Amino acid sequence: QVQLVESGGDLVQPGGSLRLSCAASGFTFSKYAMSWYRQPPGKERELVARITSAGGSTNYADSVKGRFTISRDNAENTVYLQMNSLKPEDTAKYYCCAARSPMTYWGKGTLVTVSS
């Protein structure tokens, strides 16, 4: 049974930091590209960051470049999103996604709220 379980979401003040984790099971994690998406309230889901299966390449949405870092530990079947200098506009539900054509798996999300 495939599972992606996100954790680490919280209420944080502007300028603060959070680290999200996504624990994977039920598939060969090291063969899948992993991504973080987010869905702000009332808006569509958007790609935040992506990392290739071996971790050799990453890409980011322009809105988070220089502030967020995606990483993975294939030995622990976990992908991370380090979020620094958080802004109120980063408030969203953050989702983990595993993709290897033709399969795509999604987690249920973790809520990040940036507010003073």
C-alpha cells in the first residue's frame, strides 16, 4: 500500500522557518522524482519544488527560490522541504508528490500558516 505522509506544518511568524518532511512507503522511493506542491486558500495547487530520483537536480518556483530547499534521503525514504524567511503568502496546505511515469502518488498534506 502506497503511503506519503507529510509532517511539520505549523503556525509560524513571518520571517520564521519550518522543515516539512514526507515519509514514503509502499513503492521504490529511490526511483521516483519527488515534489512539493502547495495550495493556498481559495487558489489552485502549484508546484513549489522538485528533486530528481537520485537527488542530483532540483528546481523551484520563482516565488520560493533562495528561501526554500528540497532534499531527500533515499536510505530513509523521506523527502524534506526546508522553508526559511517565510512570508504570509506562503500560507497553504503543502503536499508531497511522487512521480515516475505513468504513476503519480500524493500525500494528504500538511498545513503551513504564516501569520503574526
